Amino acid sequence: MSLLSDTPQGIADTLGYLQHYLQELMKRQNISKNNINTILVALTMQLQQLTQLVANPCPLPIPNIPPLPVPSPLVSLPPTPMAQQTRPKLFYPLDFSKEHHNSYAFLNFCSLYICLAPEQFYNKEERILWALTFFKGSHAAKWSKNVFHQEADTGVFPIQTWGDFEQQFQAHFFSVNMEVDAINALEGTSYHQKSRMVDNYLDNF
């Protein structure tokens, strides 16, 4: 396509650009046609292969599936140090004597300790022996000594269970009339703290 010689320069440039643009579009169109033809040929070949597979199906190979692994037995993990430190520190009861005012506290303290730390005792008899180690002075020490004398004479420990220990302890060391003792204490001045330490004062109750 040629331009006229008397065509203005601006129009000539525009027409030249349009001519070049049309040529580029034609080239791209030809490339697109070639690509489409290539795709059509590939699709035709795949369609033929699928048609042959449908007409002559062949059995699919059985995959070789490995056997499932046998699960290993669960192993119990030891408790973590943090879990072992959750228990509060336990204190031993104070030595026990014959005073009635501390017999209730002593028995309750021993029972509570055994409930919180039962693993520290091999059997029931060991719990009783542990409690007897705190019997010090006067009537308490004599009663403990008498228990071991009975074992030496008979060959059998006379207190079989912790329940038996509690019953015998209450019979020997608990006040016969707790209400009378409480009234007498309130009517007197012995319940005043005076110069006693708070811990010693509270032990009287």
C-alpha cells in the first residue's frame, strides 16, 4: 500500500502506523491459527487413544500395598520434675506427752499425714510404729513401752490397724468429758494468751 505524494505528513504518519499495525495483527492471527491447529491435532490423538481403551479395556495392575506397621506398645513416661514438686512439704507432728489439750491435735495431725503420704509406709503396722516414735515423756512413753512389751510376750503386735490405734489412743489420752473441760477452761483464766507465743497458745485449743 503506497501513499499519495500530496498527502500531508501527519496523515501519512498515521496511515503508516495503521498499516504496520494491521500487518502485525495478521502475523499474530496466523500464529494463533497454527497453535489452534497443533492443539486440535493433539486432542484428536488423545481422543483416539481413549476410544481404543474403551473398546479394548485391559485389567488394571493391582498395586503392591505394603502391610501396615504393628504399633509399638505405649511406654509410660516418668513424671516430670514439675509434677513431682506439686505436693506441699509435709512436717512431722510434735512430740506427744500426756496432756489432754494436745492429744486431739496430735491424732488429727498423724491421720492427715498418713492420708497425704501413704506411699511412705510399707504396711499398716508401720504407720502405727511411726506414730509411736513421737510418744515422749510420762504417760505417753509408758503406754508406748507397754505396747512393745505385749508384742515381746505374745509375738504379735497388739495393734493391728490404724483404726485400732485411734480407738486405744482415744481411750487412754482423750478427756472423759470434753464439754466439762471446755467449760472449766472458759471459766478460768488459762485460756488467756498472756506471755505465751501464738503457736503455743493455739495448741491449747
